[in-house]
Amino acid sequence: MQQLVECVPNFSEGRNTAVYTAIADAIRSVRGVNVLDVSADPDHNRTVVTFVGSPTDVEEAAFRGIAKSAELINLDHHEGEHPRIGATDVCPFIPIRDVTIDDCIAMANRLGERVGAELGMAVYLYGNAAKRPERETLSAIRKGQYELWKSEVETNPDREPDFGPAKAKPWGATVIGVRPFLVAYNLYLNTHKVELADKISRTIRFSSGGLRYVQAKGFLVDGQAQVSMNLTNFEKTSIPQVQEMVRREAARYGLTITKAELVGMIPQKALMESAKYYLQLDDLVMDEQVLEYRLQETETEADSTPYAFLEAVASKKPTPGGGSVAALAGALAASLAQMVAGLTVDRKKYAEVQEQVTAVLDEATSLREKLTLAIAEDAAAFDAVMAAYRNKELSASEREAQVQKATIGAAEVPLRVAQHSHQAAQLAADVAKIGNINAVTDATAGVLLAQAAVETAVLNVKINATSVNNKQLIASWQQDMDKLTQETAVLVQQTKAVAAERGGFA
């Protein structure tokens, strides 16, 4: 199953639709990321974007969102009900499937370092990723909000960021971290007296002696008092428990709850536990009694055949074409190397090669993701060439310059595919020698697929080179192509011999 990480960045803009839409679009621009929800609140002047994907894709999407927010949001001109310290106020990673807390901590550190270095932004780590105990809670980092941070960051050692410069910038700082699934949940009261919502919030929140795993604060929203809450562990402090405590506290002041509001996403399990509580289904021990759950359990695993891609290639449209297919073949080669390595690690029989196989596993994972992205990149590069030829608004010389630039780009994509595929061939060849003997032919298949990817990608470089005027650049490409094809061919012959010997069919 695909690894899944959720990211729920909070951006300090909830009133200007163009701004928060542009930020969400920057996140969506990463292929493989699924934006599940964009929740804008004009009173809080804050937007919460929820998206999921593989660790690599989510990390890249988070960076693009942070970069776009720094470009569009100026905290010197920002006002809102919600506390904030930066344009991207907080950016948490949440492990969802086949991903550990430690994996997400590594993501937070990589992203924090990149944001600090490339964007010149102060970055603080919180939650499970915190480097200092006092920074585990978001409220501690955000104390005094942007205004106090701006006045202290350059002089107060306690404000020294974990990454990036200790400089006051109009986009403020960002707080990146790792946490379990959080439920953002608000309850409205039949009063405009926000001080009563504050009193109730102080009673229920953990920091004031209330319920564990509950953060709460009172706000006035659309003329109605609101108890705004974050439930940081809904399995240990449930939604019904919080709801009933707010209800009892509100009754002390002659108030009632008029409505509830959910910000962002909520796990199905949280709703199931609430249903059990309020419907008094004490005997509903197994979720198998719920029709949808039972159907999910009985369904067979989804067919992984890439029908959509095959149909797209088979259509009359020029893209995706040979270049995209080459990238797919390279990605499959890396996948096979990754699979064989995965079947080898942590096996006693192969204890002596654990370090080498683990390195193959990590490198193959990275190559697979790069080559997968290249499937779309190749098609986009071809489309860019066609767009340059059709651009009638440019003069002849301007159009020729644009065509040359686009054609070079269209050649460089398959050249990268050839390079990455050669690397995949090398990894598959390496793991064929030392990996699980039962999968030696799978590793060999990876080398053969990688050769097909290299040869096909090279053809695409050559056909594009015929339209490029830069002879020196073409010569450089040719040198690379000759080396890649020759070295990959050698790997094929060597690995076939290894497979025959280890497989017993020599």
C-alpha cells in the first residue's frame, strides 16, 4: 500500500479569496498530492488546507505552499481573531499509513532546513519534532504572536530559530512539526458575551486544569460567542466527553450550545465513537456491524493495472508518448530494485549485506519517485514546444528563441530519464548479486526494463537534438548518451549471468 502522510498547514489569510486560492493551487501543483479541504475563516483571518500524499510529494507541496504564502501575505498588515506568528503559521505532518512518527520528524527537519536556507525564513520545530522541550507546544512558540516575535527575534536567545535567520521579516516565522491527528472543533453559544466563552474555555482546557488533550479559547464570531477547540488526541479525550463538559459549563451561565463547527477533516473513527456514545450502542463492540466497514473488509484489493495510462498512450493524442513510457519503464525498474531490497532487509540469512541492501532500498525509492514525476514532465515538455511554435503574438526571432528554449527542455527531460534509469539499472544489478535469491530474476527484470528506458529516452533526446542550434550542447548530450547506453548494456549481460548462476539455470 502507498505510504500516506497528511499535512494541515494554517495560513494567515482567510478573507482574500485570490490569496488563499493561489496558495492552495501551489500545493495542488505537486503531482501526487491530493488536496482534501480548503477551509477559510474570515473572522479568524485564517485558512486551513488539508492534503495527503507520499512523504516526498507532501514535503514538496508544503514547501511550495510556504513559499507562496511568504510572497502574498504581509503580517504587518494582518489582523484576525486567531493567534499567529507567520504567513504560514503552522505546518504539521501527521502519519496516516505505513509511515512512522520518526519518518515525519525527518520530513519536518528536511523541510525546515530547506525553508530556512532557500526562503530566508525563521523556522521553529514543535510537537514530536521539537528540538527543545519548551517548544513542544505551539502556544509556547507563538507567545506574544507576530508582534512580540518581531521585536524579540533578533535580540532574545529564547527566540533563536531552529533553522533560518533570526531576522524579522514581513512574512514572520513558520512552525513546522509532527503530531497525531488533531480534530479542530468549535461550539457556538447563544450569547454575544465572549467573556463567558473564555470562562468555559479555561475550565475545559488542559493548561488550566481541564481535560487532557484539549486546547480551547473563546472568540466572538458573527456576533456569537464561540468555544474554539483543538482535540489533540480524540481517542483518549473523546468528542462526546468534551461536548458534554462544554454543555454543563454553559448551563451554569444559563447558556446552551446552538451549533457545532468542524474545521478541516475528521477521522471516521471519531464520528463512530460519537455515534456509539449518543445512540447508547454499548453493545456495538465490532465495527463489522456497520455496513460500509463490512463491505470494505470483503472487497478484494483494488486492481493496480494502470488502465488510464495505457488508454492515454493508445489514443491518437501525441502525449503521453515514448518519452513518458520510457520514464514509466525506468520507474518500474527502480520499483523492482526496491522490491528485492525490501525482501532482503531484516532477513537473518542476509545479515552480512544489510547495510548495502538498505542503501539500495533508499536510493531506489528516491529514483522511483523522480522517474514517476518524469512521466508527466515529458508530456509537458512536448506540449511546451508545440505552444512555442503556435505562439503568433511573438515576432519571428522571438518565437524562434522560445522554440529553441522549449526544445532544449524537451531534450533534457528524457536525458534525465536516461540518467536515472541507468542508476536504477545499477541498483537492480547490485541487489541481484546480494539480495534475496528467490527474487534474483525480478532484479534482472529491473535491469532489462532500465535498459529499455535508457534506449528509448536516448531516442527522444536525439530527435529533439535535430532542432537544436547549439552544437556544443548536442555534443555534450551525445557523450552522455553513449556512456549511458554502453554501461547499461554491460550491466544487462552481467546481471543475466548472475541470475543464471544464482537461479540454477546456467
